[in-house]
Amino acid sequence: DNGNFPTTEQGIQALLTKPTTGLIPKNYRDGGYLETNTVPKDPWGNDFVYISPGEHGDYDLYSYGADGAKGGDGKDSDIESWNMR
């Protein structure tokens, strides 16, 4: 709708409410962009990490896994948007 992704500062909260800082979207959709009116958590109940512009594309979105800490193995492994198959 607006030709760009929310900045890191605006965060994914910008999917719910129109940002008031940075580049203000001119065509922001009334009611936001999520039907649930809440930003989802990762499967372990933690906040997703969102960076835009990202190091791997327009944005990077990831979860730190079950332990909520960067790195880890198995269920504690990070899940990264740029490594999804």
C-alpha cells in the first residue's frame, strides 16, 4: 500500500497502528493490516525480532527459538525469515 516496509524504529507494531515517526505512510489502511488486532508471538510466546532495512533483504524477521536467546541448537535454534524453505 505504501511502497516500503516499516522501519526498525516503527517495528511490526506498524501493522496495527499507523506510525507517527520516520516515513509516515500516506496510504495506511484503516484498521491496520492484521485481523487479530495483535502482533503475533513466536510459537514459544516470545516477541519476533524485526529489522528493516534488513541485512538479508528489505526486512529480517526472526525468532530466537524456545530458549528466547540468540543461537542454540534443536528447539533452541533461531528461525530466520531469510533461511526459510
